[in-house]
Amino acid sequence: MAQTAHTEHFASFAEFYPYYLSEHRNTVSRRLHFVGSLGVIGCLAMALATGDWLWLPAAVICGYGFAWVGHFFFEKNRPATFRHPLYSLMGDWVMFKDICVGKISL
């Protein structure tokens, strides 16, 4: 259960995800996250297709770059990645899936 903005603790991803979504209320930020996730998929596909593993760091830069621009310039908050790296990464992909299936709007 979230205690405060600086000391939140989550016992499970299911408990974390509503908090994660609350940190992504801005439409532009969600769109940037979505584009970044698409870029990650594209970079991973290029790494596999070409055998050029320099696409892997490009995937990380693409994913986090778009997401962090969304947080710093549109959400005006600190990315959850800094406090909850694994749950945040999971949240990125669950939100991506939820956008793809129409559960969350862009």
C-alpha cells in the first residue's frame, strides 16, 4: 500500500499498477511511453534481424528516453523507474498491452 510519495511500498505488482497508472495521467506522456515501447520492439527486431547487437543499447535509450521526456516535461514527476525498477518495467509493458487492447486511451 502506498504510504507517501517518497516512501511508498508495494507488496505486489497488482498493488503497484494502479499507482503506476496514476503517474501516467497525461495523454502526451502515455503517447510518448507507447512510442518508446514500439521503438524498443523495433530495435529488438533489428538486433535479431541483422545480428548487430548495438541495437540493444538503442532499445534501452529509446524506451527510457521517450518515457522520461513524458515524465519530466509533461507529467512533471519523477519516473517510478528510480524507486521501483522492476515493477516500473513491468508496468510499461502492461500499460502498452492495455493501450493496444483499448483498455487505456491514447
